[in-house]
Amino acid sequence: MLAATERLVVGTGIANVGMRHPAAMHGAAATLAEAYPGRFVLGLGGQRGDRPLTALREYLDAMDETARTVLPDVRYPRVLAALGPKAHALAAERADGVHPFMQPVRHTAIAREAAGPDALLIPHQFLLVETGADAARGAFRAVFGGRGRTRGGPYERNYRRLGYGDEDLGGERSDRFVDDVLAWGTRPRSPPGSARTWTPARTTSC
């Protein structure tokens, strides 16, 4: 995409830190940033384990150490797949912004307040070209409804912080939850606060 365009900004959403050595991560990102100045953003996430944020901090340390000797003059913004307060604090300290995945509209305002007015805020937004409620929600549930991909862990904890309960997160996920994270339909039909009414006013990119 970078090679085929002249102005498009491209980012990773996300590059999994559990799949790449930090030296390789920096080397690849810096190479792209050098070849396409101002057009590459590195999104990082996917950390696991008992202390995932500690692991991510150590990963960033290793990236920064590599950057001292590998393409040290090349700069590129990096954003973290941050959801909750501790992850937002780490992003504010060690990154250029946040790239939250599959969150409702109201999380954007929380992330902006935590990240600060000048940080990159790039929320991932699902969009489905479908005007039928049953078809749109069914398509979402076929992927995320009953397969456990976001069950437990940081995603469910963050959803509960945002006010979702067992009736929303159990089974195939409630209509309320699906409509809050999936943009579908047409704007005049959109209930206030759903993903279909989302606007980029408080974000860097949509």
C-alpha cells in the first residue's frame, strides 16, 4: 500500500509482540519509516502472561535499546493497543498514542482523556455494509459471538468497566453490545451512543 500510493498513511493494527523479537520489530518499522517518511505508524499489542503490561514495558525497553544502534535517526510513531487505565498510562509514558480494538463509542472519550490532547488516538472500528439488523448482528456473532475470542481477559474486564453485564457478554452477546461496537445500517436509524453514530471529532483517525 505504501509503495502504491503517495500520501496514504499506513499502520499495523496491531503487530503482535509475542510473535516478533523486539529488535526485528524496530528494524522492520524503521526500514518502512525510512523508505516512506511520515507515512508509517507502528501499532503494538498482543502481550500475554501473568503480567502483560510489565512484559510490554520490557519489550519497549528492548526496542529502544535496539534503536540506539539500528537506524537511530529514523523516527516513527508507535501506538499501543491500550484498553484500561494502566495500559493508557503506559501508552502516555512510552508511546505516541493508543489504538483500541473493538470498543464502544464512549471508550474513545475515555482514551482521549487518558492519552492527552496531542496523542494519536486511532480506534479500530468494525463497519458492515448491511441495513438489516438480524443480518448485521448475525454476521458479527458468527465471528465473535460464541467462540470465546474476547471472553475473559482484558477485553471483558474493560467491557464491564464500561457498564456491560452478564446479560450483554454471555451467550451470543446482546443486541445492545453488538450495536455499540459494530457500525451498520444508516445514520437516521442509529440509536444515540451506538457505533453507527460514531464521529471522529475526538480521534486522530477513523
